[in-house]
Amino acid sequence: ETVNANKTYICYNYTSVLDKLLVEKHVVHVHGTLTNDPIVGIDNDTQFLHGLNFVPSSRLKRAFIKPRLNEACDTRRMIEAIKAIVDADVICIYGLSLGNSDLTWKETITEWLHSSSEHHLFVYDYYWMIKPHRTAAERFEHEDEARLNLFRKLNINENEYNALTRQIHMPCGKKIFEIKEIIERYHEKEQTQLAKAREQEESNRKSSTGRLI
């Protein structure tokens, strides 16, 4: 929050943790929330299990193919999220698996990377973040290995590795997101707001009592 930049927060799980931590910030829930049209399933028709003894109906596809259900539920959140990615200069990913069920988003991010050499992607992967290193050289080795795994996840060709290496950043062995600290600050802010509300309420009560007298 110390950086003076426009930010968009996109949430791919179903919780409202970000909404609570980022007070007065808009969070795009592309898959809905636990209490508002949660969307689960696969990314496209080809991901249905092979060998099914029936042809998936249009209703079944709508129920299990996330982009289709999003189109039926709320196209705005998909449009908003894709626009945020396309318009971004820097994207930070934290906790998104980038598996096959996220194929639409993997392809959008890959296209975004290729569209400009000035686009930078930061991926905070828990496995690599907690992996210890004893020397700087060992940390660089971990970062290279993490980046290579990401290239494979994004289906990026080997001949493109060198061109994209400087655009992809995989911090290793660092506590990037101090969640405990953020939660503590949130609770402190919440308590301050409650105290101010009580003070205002008391002030209003005294003012009202004074007018009655």
C-alpha cells in the first residue's frame, strides 16, 4: 500500500479474507464467494474425463465449466478481471495454483507476458518461499528452478525461456506476505474504528441530553 499505483485485487478462492484485510478496496471474485454463487469445476469441454459413456449436455457443461457458468452468472467479473490483467504493468500471484482448471487465466497471463517486454510477473509460491538456502548462489539456483517449473506450467516453449526470464520473478526463501502482521494491523484498525464510533455515540447522547434540559 506504500506504492503510489493503481491496484486491482483478483481473488480466485471463495473466501472474503481479502475484503476484510483490504478495507475500502474493491476485490474481484471471479469464482464467486461461499455465500454468493460459488463456481467450481473445469476450464473447458476437453477436460471432461475421457471414456464417458454419454455426451455431456449443455446443462452439465454450464454447471461444471467455469467460464460458461461465469457467463451465465455474472459476465462483469470475468470482463473486469481480464481487463485488469491486460492493462497491468506488474502482476503479483500469491496462492494461485495455475493448474489446468485455471487454463483461461494461464493463457491470459502468458499472452500478457508476451505482449510487452516491460511486463513483470511476480509469483509467490509457498514451497519456494519457505525453502531455505545457505548462500546467495543456492538461492539463485532455487529461483531458476522455480522459474523453470513456472514456464512448464504456463506451457511456454523452451526457446522462449531466455526472452522471458527477466520478466518473471520467483522470490525464494523470503517472507513476502507477513499475514500475521497484516491481520494484527487489521484488528488494530477495527478496534480504533469501534472506539471512535463509541466516542461519537457518547458525544451524540450528551448533546441530545443537553438539548432536552
